Amino acid sequence: MDLRCLCLLSLLLLSLGFPPISALGSVAGTDEDFTEELLLKPLPDRKVLSHFHFETSAPHTSVYGRHHRIFPKAVYQLVHKFRIREIELSFTQGRWNYERWGGFDSLSSQNAKPPGVELWASFDVPPDEVDLTWRNLTHALSGLFCASINFLESSTAYSAPQLVPRFNLSGIRYGSLPREAVCTENLTPWLKLLPCRDKAGLAAILDRPSIYKGFYHSQRLHLVSSEFGPNEGVGAGIILVQTLTTVIQPDFQSTDEISLQPSWSISSIFGRKIPGQCVLARLSNVFLELEKGLVVELEKLGLEHVNMKGLSKNPIFELSGTPDRLVGEVSQKSSVFYEFNVNKYAVDDPLDLGITWKLPMVWSCLLAPFHATRFLMGSGNERGSIAISLRSLHSDLGLPSSEFESSPLAKHGCTVRVVIFQVVPWYVKVYYHTLKIFIDGKTYVLSDVIEKMHVSPSEDKLSPGMMEIIFRLPCDMRSATIIVDFDKGFLHIDEYPPDANQGFDIPSAIVSFPDFHASAYLTDKSLSNESLLLFRFQEKNHVQSYTEVLLVPLTTPDFSMPYNVITFTCTVLALYFGSLLNVLRRRVGEEERFLKSEAALKPGLLPKLLTKLSAKLRRKSPESPQPPSPSPPSSSSFVSLRLLLKVILVAVLAIVWHYYLNDN
Amino acid sequence: MADAHQEPPIREEPPPPPYPSRATKPGLKRLLLTLTVLLSFIAGFPFLLKSTEIYRSPLPHRSIESLSGSLKSNRPFLPCRFHAVFFSSGHRLDELAASIAAAMKKRRSAAVETAVCGKCGAEFNVTVTMMAATDDDGEIGFLDGDDEAVDEMLESLLKRRGVEGGGGGRVYTVFVMEREGMRRVVVGKHRHGWIVGRVTESEAVEMIGGIFVEYFINGGKEGGEVIGENGEFMPVGADGRVVLSFSLLNADPSDWVYDWDFQKTGEIMMAPVVEALAPVANITLESQVLYHTPKSSLSYWDEKLRSYVFSIRDLPFFVNSNEWHLDTSIAAAGRTRVLQFVVYVPSAKECPLLLRLPNGEISMTNGYISPTWGGVVVWNPPECLGPTQDPLAGRRNTGTPRKTIPSMDLQKVFQVFVGQLRQLFGLKSSNVQTTGLGISNFVASENGFTEWELDVLFRHHACSNLDSCVTTLGSLSRLVQSLPRMIVMDEIGKQVKLSLEAASLAQHNASQGIYDASAVSSRKARALAEDAFFHPSIMSISYSSFEHYFAIYMPFFAPVSMHVLLAAAKELKRYKQERAKYLASRARTQ
């Protein structure tokens, strides 16, 4: 494929709004391809980030047929059954720390995901079938990945965003499940899509306990297909990108020097070494990234250029193993990547990349232009408000320094676009007219700062509320807060999830900055042949970050309430009914006459017997032959007798009923 | 409540002395009042029941029962007709026909009785004709030469003659040509066979009966063996679809990586099979290549054979379900049956791998089947037959070179798969080994299934589908009847009705002898019955139980009904007493 064709292709894809995952190198389009790569990166807060990147691609069906040797059958069938154009599915546990792990690099803007499950999908089906396809897809995915993705099936769980910058295709659906617990049962099916699974290659070091005890891990599956739609037959047919990002704290070996970064190696993080590459992989590389902040610090300490020569005898850190190549960024003072080719290693000579620090180092990571947080205000079970607060992280008036010259902003009178996308479940009834914005503590008129807005209010038990707003905020602001009020709704008794008292989660909001692109400008032009991981980093990505998941406590009823209400009401009604009936058939005159002549009265046979019985029961002598006087005690004994009778009657009824039921 | 009741009951028992009689007629007001309340309660009861009723679509329980009864007493069968042709004169045709029928009966009585599915019924319709060896259109010859040519020639002869007579069903023919020379018995790929050579009449009769019963009726299975008794081994999903999932397993890709050209070889070789079986099942194909899939049990080295041997005894441990991610197919959701066909490429340290049969011989196909699961074939790559090389030699380079299974080898593998598919469908993998009747040859069909074998399958499937349809409907009807408060959706009722209609259509077609149509409509009947049984509204049983119902209404109705009943009883009693008093006093005054 020549260069012109490639350009045309990427133009086509870009114009269609695809993230520019395009045809790659010479292999694409003619044969299946599989690459595996791993990026390791020390983080400023003594943790280590490891990012696995597996990419499988299959040529078009029209060219290659429907039988594959590497591409997973399940995914191919999924694409064809649901006519998928693009899906992105992520399983995440833990929260990405934007302030310490970076918020302005490709890695974080692509791979930092909200906790739980998030699913984006776009289909090539007529608009009226999109929802049905989405529902079927959620079921298929939940079967494929052993997760409760099928909860996204209900129309109250997903929405159709329109303004989110990366997904401006029509027919997009988005849903997320913040409370989904992610564990090995989700990782195993994900690994099954790799040709070598975790039996060989880089995935062999995925030791489950060490991954899941980390601070953050996110497994992602991004599927782009050009099998259908207007650009059918162009570029690679289906591209499946699987990434796994983990942040793990290596064990401290030396506790005496606190400021020293921990020394670590692959085996100390994962407990295993890399036993060579997967034989089916075209590329198998491990990269060690030293990010920009660290490079700057290193140069301050005298390491002029962190190049291959200077590496062997530098006084600050030591690498185990010699890198095969150094991939640096174009501009000085940028991050560098040390490349290790795994194909030189084998089972008896595994790769165990590590870094040993000799001097304490402190650096900071690249931060997003604004730090976004979201919190709840108000108290009680009736109403509250959601606040999203943006705090400028760059002291120089919100304008990031040198490498953002691409953004066409001047220092004075300039504005920054911020897109906020938030989906709220229907039982949190947001009043969009109460939307208020405070910039540096002052209220602003909304029309001054909003460029575009797309709001779809929630419908009870039908659809969630969705808010997409493009703000234009002044560059020199320190902070901005967006507040919107809501009422808490009531759910039907069987709509409550188990453990309803825990509260209800509002999924993360997405805050993205379309004016800023996180992309690494690397020297090598031929990266797509040499590293798809770095190739993906070079792509233009909007900087975006996810806010926290909110936990809203709703009024939870006592779940035995319906029965209590039924019994209580029925008893009251029965009482009322009985006394009314008695009053109706009461003969007052006759009673009075009776009362007068009561002395001469003789008790009947049955009451007599009953009194005897009750006397016996009370261990009184039965030989009290006195007929019961009409004094109050006797009347009370009658009452208790009657009660006893009733109880016996009910018991007999119950027994008869029980036998009747048993016979059934 | 208590004080309301306090007074009357005690004092009413004996008529109080101060009022031994009454002069006025006792009033009816209170009595009427209480009785009205009681009656209105009783009258309201049906309304309550009606209002709390659960919707249940009426199911035709009776017709389900009658269908299952009729199927039990009278097995459905597709009629077959048998036709013997003698190329010689001097036979008494009626006697011959009777004796052939008797021979068939004899064989049949030794075999399983008509209670089994897929037979031609209890009666045999045998006709015998004589034909001149010279046809109007040309010489028939001595039926020698190439079996296939003879087969085609006889087929065209039958077509020309138009042997189809009255009555439905398939016609099976055996030609007999008495002449000098070796006796040769051949079963063709259409619906006929022929006997050539020196043969006496009684031998011929015996042999014709044998061919009819053993092959044309039973499909080549000997004696007691019967194709999938009660449909247990029916490899067709409940919705009448089958997915054949072909997987190539590279046990250890670090030794060698083999690929196959499924597109060219597999699809082309399987296509006629798929087409031939279309009335029985809707078949789709899919393929995948998997890596790092060792088998789970070890083989041992056999010095004499210079290879690793895996004995049949260990076969249950061959399939390694932990590592073989064969998976069900997403494309085939629901109740579609997936049959796995696996080509296993052993790793260098267990290559060549052979399977040893229980009798000590080495399996010719190097494969085996597992009923209802699928089949496995071990394919030994050519490298391991050559000089043994250091398995670690090639490890350090950038990956093992990819090789493709040679097309010839792959064709052989797929031939084995077709044989395995035949076995999974209940036929013999190949009829050549049969020795029972001294059959010299079977003409094989291009699509793996001869016409008479397909007939056997159609018969069998039509019958067992009806069986399973009736069983499913019967269970559904029993389930619905046993749960009186279960919701039964209209759709279920509709499906049951359609299923019953399809079943009766299939029965009708079967009695008319329309093979394909009855197989298709019986499949539809079964699919609909299963759909009704597994309808989501049944699966998620959200019916309120009787206890629940009782618990909701009891707190109101128990106390209220007590009041109403007691009040009515008391008033009635009092009224009677008072009336008696009144009557008595009136009598006294008179």
C-alpha cells in the first residue's frame, strides 16, 4: 500500500469521525496481524504503571473470507451479527489519579476509565434498529465476558450522546455500570481472545493476585470495523485493540531512604519474568518510558542527553538489560522510550526488565488543563445538587506551556472549550433550568459561557437524563463550578437493587477539552511497522478525564411494608365493619329489659360447661356450683372464653387449610 | 368488639321466664339486614375471584393428549415399497414376492420391533417383475464393468420405466441377473442394488430380503443396533439447526505452527454434505485455529511403531476442556447444536501420535468421535516423521515459520470428518467393512450420503422429531396444569397450536410417503414446541403462589366473614325462637 493511498484512507476515516485507527504498514489488508507490547513507566508517587497493548487485525471479508487463523472467531461473529462499526468496552477497578499519574498524555486520555464497566458502541444499522441491536449486543457481551453488561439493556441505562468530541458518529450508544465488580472472571475471557492467551508471550506475566491487588487496573477492548458502511472495503477489515493498564506499588526494599524511588523489576511487580514472545506475534516489544518531568530532572542533574551511550554509566539509575533502541520525542525535554525486543529472549533466558535508582528523584507528571471533580451538595432524602468543579492546574493562566502551541489560543481574551457529558439515572430528577455556573466565585450568565448544549431530560422509568454542554471558559480563570439541582424520586418496590441502603451510583461524568490534544510527537515515521503502541500514542486524542462516581442515598422503604400495610388496613377495616354490623343489629330496649331481670337468669348448658372448663384451666376447684353472677369478673371470663373459642376456630381452620394445601 | 357480643348469646338459649310468649310478630328488619350482608358477600365472591384471576391462555390439553396417545399406539412411519427385478424368465412372481416378504419378516423379527423410529411400517409391500435383458432403448448387458457406471445405468433405466406406481413412499429395487461367473452383490448410491452371477432362486430371495431390511430399511446397521434410539443421539438442535465448528489445534506453537486453507478445502468438501442434509438440519460451518492446546492425558512411546501411542482407554481424557477454548458460537444462539470437529496437531515431544484401538491395532483414521459432541482427528505433521531434530533449535528466532497443512492431507482429514459426521448422525462411517451378507461393494456418493441412507435419516428424523415434540408438549401441558396460578401467555398458546398443526401435517405427510416434507414439518413442530416450552415468560416464573394470595386476603376476609356469619346465624336463630314463641302464644290465645 503506498503512502498516497494511506493518506487518502486516513482522511476518509477522519472525515467520518473515526478515531484515526487506520491501515497499518505493509501487512494490513492482506493478512491477519497480531502484535503484543508492554509499556512500563515509573510514576512520581513511587508506583509503577504497566500498560499491555495487544492488537489483532483481520483483512476484509470480501478479500480474505470468513475463516481466520489468528483473529478470534467470537469477535468476528460479534461484528457480523450486530453489524458493529465500533465498540469500546472497559472494565475498571480503582480510580485513575489524574494529578499524580498524568492527565495530559495519550495513555491517560485513552486508558483512564471510570470504575466499573463502560461501553460505547456504534452500529451500521437503520436508526430504528439501533436500540434493539444495542440490547442484543449487551447480552452477547455479558455472555462473552462473564459480566452483567446485560443490565445496560434497559432503556433507563443507556443514552445517545451527540456532542462528545470523539464520537460524533450517528447512532452512538453509551452506557456504564459503575458498580460492576471486575475480577479474574472478566480477565480470562479477555485473554482468550489473544492467540497465545496467557500461555506465552507478554501476557504470561499477568499474575492475577498481583494485578488485582494493585491500585488501578483497567482492561479495555476497542473494536473498529470497516466491514460495513460507506467505506466498505477500505483499509483493514476489523481491528481489535486490547489494552490492560495497571498501577502497582512495588515492594519497598530500602526503607532507610524515604526519598529514594523504589527499585523494581518485572519479576518483583508481577512475580514472573517474560518467557519470550508469543510465536504468532509480528511484534513483541517492551518499552520503558521516562516521562517528560523526569527527563527534565535528569538533565538538571547533568545527564545531558538521555541517550544510549549515557545510559550505561549514569549515576542516577541503572537498567537491567540493555535496550535495543531509544525512541525519543522530537522536541528536547520530552519523554523517552527505551525499547527491548522480546524475541531475543526465551524460556531459559527470560526478560526481567528492571530499574534501580541510585539517587532520589522527584518529578511531576503532565497535568490536564483543569482538574475536574464532582460532588453532591445538600442533605436529606428529598433534594440536593450536583456540582462539577474545574480547577485550573496550570498557573500560567490555564494555558499549557510549550507543547500546546497547536491550540490556537492567545493569552488575552482567550477562551477554552470544555465539554461536560453527564448521564443521570431517572430517579435523580435533575432540573436543568437550575443550572448555574460560578467562575472564580462570581455568577455568570449561562448564555455567555455556553457554546452548545444538548439536554434530554429523564423520563420516569424510560430514559435517563443526559446533559452535554460545550462551555467556553476564559483561559485565565482559576476555578469554575457548575451546579444543578435535583429531586430524588421514588422507586417501585421491585426496582430496588439488592442492598438498596448502600445508595445509588451516578456514573462518572466525562469532562473533555477539545482544544487540547494529547499526542506524542515521535521522531520515527515508520512507527506503525515497529510499534503499534507508540503509533496509537501518536494519534491525536482529545484530552479528557472522568469524574468521580457519586453515591446518592435514596429513601429506601421497609421492604416488608406492603404486607404490613395490607394486614394493618385489613384489620382496621374488619374492626370497623364488625362493629358497624353489631350496632345495626343491636336491640337496645330489649337489652335493658334483660339487664333488669338478670338475677333470675340461669346460664345455659354450654356456657356452664365452658365456665367449668375455664375454672379447671385456672386450677380452681370445679365444685363451685354457684352460677356465675352477672358481676364483671364473670363477664370478663366470658370474654376470654370467647377469645379462646376464636383461637381454636382459627387453629382448626389453619389445620384444615394446611391439609388441603398438602393434598394439592 | 367484645362488648358488642357480650349480651345476647347467653340469654337467648332458654326462653327467659318473664317473657314466656310474645304477642307480636317478630320483626324481620335485623334478620333481613344481616342476611343481605351475608348474601352480598357471597355474591361478591365470584367477582373477587374474577378480579384476581391470572391470565392463562387456554392450552389444547386434550389434543396434546390425543396426539401423544396416537403416536404411542401407532408409530408414525413413512411407507416404503420394495421392488425386485429378475432379468430372467420362469419365475412365479406372486410366490417370489411372498417369499421375499417372508424373508424380510424373518429378519425383521430378529431385529427390533416396529416400536422404534424410522422404520417402514409393519407390512412390506413387495412387488416382483421380470424384465428382458434387452431394453427397448438398448442393451442392458450383463451388469458388469464399473460399478458406478452400472449404478447410473440402472438409475436411468428405472427413470425411463417410471416404476413409480400407486401409493406414496420410496421405491427400493434390487435387480437380479443370473449368469455364469462370480457372484457379485452391489448396493448402489441411489435406491437400488443388484445381484449378478450364479445364484439360485432361494439364495436370491434370502439376499434380496437381507438387502431390503439391513440396508434400505435399517441403513446398514446390524441387528440390534438402531439409529439413535428415542432420538438420544440426534445431533440436531431443538431449533433444527446445527453448527459444525472446525478447529485446528496447535498443541505447542513453539514447535511448529500449522495453518489450513479452510476456505478452499473445508468449505468445498463440506458443501455437498450440507446440501444433502438440508431437510434434516440447517447446517452452518465455521472455523478457527487455536494455539497452546495440549491434550490432557499423556501418551507413551512405542519402540516398535516408532511413535507415541494413545490408547482408547484414555480417550475420555484426550479433550482438554481447560485449554481447548472451542467455545460455543455467538452466531448460533439459542438451542442450536454445535458439533465440534477438531484437528489436533501434536507437539514435537509427542509426535507422531497414534491412537490404539482396544484390539491392539492402530486406528486407520487416527480419530474418534464423541456422540453429540463431535469428533477429533490427530494429524501428524511431516516433520516429526523425518529425522528427529532438537526441539529447542528453532526457538530463539523471531517465531516459528507458519506452514500450511498440505491440501492432500487436509482432504483426507475432511474425508474422516465426513465419516465422523455420518457416525454422529447414526450411520456407519463407511459401509465397506460390512461383511454380513457378502456384499461385494457399495457405491459411494459424492456428498457422503447415499440416497437410501438419506431416506433412512429422513424417516428417522421425522419420527423422532414428532416424538420429542409430543414429549415436550406433554411436559408443558403437565407443567401448566400442575401450577394453577402460573401465567400462560397468549404467544405460548399460539405456539402450541402451531406446533400441533405442524405435527399433524407431518403425520399426514408421512402417511402419504412424502419424505422431505414430513421431515421438514416435523422439525418445525419440534422447534415450535421447544419455543413454547422455553418461552421467557415461563422461564421467569413470576406467578404469585396461592399462599401469597391467601396472605393478602386473609387479614380482611377472616375477621369480617366471622362477624357476618355469626351475626346471620344468631339473627336466624333468634328469629326462629321468637317466631316459635309467637306461634305458641297465638295458639294459646286461640
